[in-house]
Amino acid sequence: MTDVPEHLLKRSQERRAALGKPGAGGGGTGDGGGPEAAAGGGDAGDKIPPHLLARSAAAAGSGGGGAAPAGAGAPAAAATAVAAPPVARGPEGHTQRLLTVVKAGSIQDVKATPTDKVHVWPHLLVGEFVAALAVTAFLLIFSAVVNAPFLAAANFNFTPNPSKAPWYFLGLQELLTMFHPMVAGVTIPGMGIFILMLAPYVDRNPSIKPEDRKFAIALMTVHIMFWAVLVVIGCFFRGPGFNFTFPWRDGVFFDL
């Protein structure tokens, strides 16, 4: 016979005692009234299923834990044993029952925090394409309205004074007036390019917010300001012979 859990036996005995009926193992008179409780009649069936009462009575009668006489308890135990439904067993002989059903939660972890990352296509490339079209249209209209500032044909017998490079090379030309050509033309520009190449490996901050990228912004600001100052000096503060002058006193010796 399958063992009945102890808590079920205790609940059955307490219920039978509350109803004033003889218990299976609680020292009852053993008047053979077990079948009434085993069948689940009366108020006992409202709380405890009939088959559990039958199993508890059968286990109490076979275990010898009750005080009922053997002559009266044996027929009751036999009757309840016959009336008890078959016990369902699992693959390994377990008889545990499902107490409740737990709803399965979501498999994926849903994050409520918004993200500031978007896909390159179409969000980024569409914006870049529109910006390229706008710049192209502006240059087309500007070139049709404003004439290019071409000078006269070059005369190889006449060298203009001062002879200045285009504005984007004037920073390098300004360095040539201060240092040796090897230092001004190779060492300083090479070191600047090498430092800019190492910047992404030195600053590994993944944030894209300007307030979180102080090192990168400071490095680029120093680089741009260094070159911009040299270009401004070469454009507006260099006169004949590439000597230092003041534009508000001697004029501007530079043509676009």
C-alpha cells in the first residue's frame, strides 16, 4: 500500500475529530463507522477529497497506529482499500501531485531603458546623402553666380613678392620660416599625424556624448587651433619678403 503523507493523515484526523466521528488513529471507539468517513459523506467531503480519506483510513488500518479493534478495523480497511482509486505514478514511481500551475515568464529580458544607437542604413546614410545633395546644389549655384578669382597669365620672368602657397599649405610654409626644413616638413607633421593615429587606442571611451569625451575633444581642439593659427599668420601677417607685418597698417598680401 502506498504511504500517505503525514500532513494528510493529520488533516484527516483533525477533521474527523471536529465532526465528532471516530478517527482512524486518534483513539476512537472503532464502531465500524470508518466507511462513512472513507466514502467522503457529510461535511468531510467539503474539504478533503473522498479518495484521500479512503487512503488515509486504509493506511491507518494497515499501519496499526489506531486504537480501533482489529475485528472492526479490518473490514473497514478492506472496504476502503477496494474503493480507493488507483494511484498515478510517475516514471520513477513518484506519487507527488501538482499543487499549482506557475505561469512561465518571458524568455527574453525586456529592457525598458532606451538606446541611442541606430542602424547605419537608412538612418545615417540617408542624412549624409541629403547633405551631399545640398552641398552640391550650393556649389553649383555659387559657381554660376560668382566668377573664380583667376589672376593674369603667369610670367616666368617675374616672381610675385611675397610668393605664398595656397591657404591650406600656408601653415607648413609658416613652419619653414621657424625651423629647419627637415623639422618643419617631416618631423612636426609626422609626429602630429602619428599622435592622431594613436588617439583611438589611447582613449577607449565608448560614449558618443561630447561631455563624456573630454580627452578626444581637447586633443582635436589643440590640433586644429595649432594649424589654424599658423594659417592665419601666413595669410594676413606676412608681407613682402615673407616678413611679419600688421594687416591694418600695411594691408593684406594674400589673394584667394
